[in-house]
Amino acid sequence: MNQASTTQDPPRRPLPLALVKLARPHQWAKSIFVLLGPLYGLREYRGEWTDLAVDALLASGAFALASSACYVVNDLADAPLDRNHPRKRLRPIARGEVTAGQAAVFAAVLLACAAGLALASGGWVLGVLVGAYVVNVVAYSLRLKHVVIVDVMSLSLGFVLRVAGGCAAAGIAPSTWLLNVTLFFSMFLALGKRLGERRSLGDGAGAARSVQKSYTDDLLRMLVVVTAVATLVTYAAYIVGRADAGAVVRLWSPGGDVNVLWATLIPATYALLRCIVLLERGEYDDPTELATRDWPTQAAGVLFVLASIGAALWHRLAGV
């Protein structure tokens, strides 16, 4: 690290703030995937909505804390490489703000809290799913992230387990379409992150993430587009299927039945295509960061959620 970059570094954080940074609470946004199962299973749920909401939020918290513990483990393993990364070198462990021993204790506390929330909301089934999530992420941190394609599949499995965990907390079975959409969309996120890194880091991408040496720009472009299309086609197929299962409202007669879920396809398509554009430009190197900072993408996400909730409430109130 040269002297110029050192003088530009922010001041060192005290330990409590460094631990908060280490936990990466901004990444808890990914736990919204835990809520997808309860949301789309609202039609089949026969209990009180308040009970469903509490269990879903507790499950979301369990995965959020488990993910923070896994980030700590990942940063412990990646500290030597992170010190060569223009942004990651400022992470608490790589920078020396948190020692290895302190990080290990912190990870154990986070895991214990995650286990407690899981058992309180979804019982042993959710506990097993959270445990499987942790095992998968640790395996990714220690080995799988270095294996081309397998690295993306491992990351995607983490999102699928989140969705399954939300379903377990709600006491409903995850549908095949929900698992498929989750798999393809999470692959899109992971591949998009790798493409964004190549755009922002150029030839230095391989030094920051070794598996980048096995990818090429053209391959990543193709895979990002393929997974985006697969996500949209799978979701569109779900919408078509729901037309025969009550997801319609009669706006006029006769023959005025309209599939209310179709409205959710518009913001979903816009958000995915905008993601591709911004990643290709190199404006962001992580789709998750893009979703928390780019207001048009955020607006599309809000519209998608509102339209989904509206459709679910229609099913519930109409009794179909």
C-alpha cells in the first residue's frame, strides 16, 4: 500500500463500531428472501396474520445473524487477499481493527443468537435449514469460492435455503416455481457481481477474487443475460399458472377477467434490465449495493412488493 492511499484512509474505528461493520448489517437486506415464502403462501395460510408475520420476521432475523457470522468467518479467511483490494482492505480484520480471536468470539455469539431465533420461530426444521446455510457459506469461504461455476451455485443455494427457511417458519411447503425463480435470480446476482468486479477492477479482478481468472467478460455477460431471462420466464410462467387458480379480478363484464399478478412483472423486468445496464457500465460492482443505492431500482422493488401484497390480499379476501 503506498503512502498516498494511506493518507486517504478514514480514521480507525473503535472496537464496537468495527464489530458492527464486520457484521455487515447492510447485507441483511438479503434476508428479504426469507419473507417470500410467507408472502406467496399467504393464500394457503389459515392462521392469524400476526403470528405469520412474527414467525417470518424471527426467521429473517435468524438468517441475518447467521449471515453476519459467516461474513466474519469469510473475512478471517480472506484477510490476506483483502489487503490487496482497493476497497476490501478497509474491512475491520484486514485493517487490524479486530483481531482474529475477537472475530472468532463474535462469530460464535452471532451463531448462538441465530440458533435461538430459528428454534423460536420454526423449530428444528428451521434450525436445520439455518445450519445447512452456515455449512454451505463456510464451505464457500474455505474452498468453493475458488471453483468456477460452483462458486455461483453455492451462493445461489444460500438464497434457496433462505426461502425454504421462511416457508418452514410459516408452516407451508415451498413451491417448485418459487425455488426455481430464487435459484435463477440469485445466480443472476452472483454472476452480476463478478461482471461488475471485472468492470470496476479490470485486470486486478483476478488478484481480488481468484476465481475471476477462470471467467471472461464475454462468458459473464452471457451468463448474466441467461439467468435474467430464466428468472423472468420462470416468474412469467407462474403468473400464467395463477390465472387458473384465482389470481384474477373482473374489471368489466362479460369476459373482463384480468390477472392481477401480471402487474408485478413490469417492475421486475425493469429492475433486472437496469441492473444489467449499470453493471455493464461499471457503475456498481455488486447488485446488492445497487439495490440499496440506486433509487430507480429501489422504486421498482417497492412497486413489486406492493403489487405482490395487493394480489395476495385479493386472494385472501376473495376466498379463492
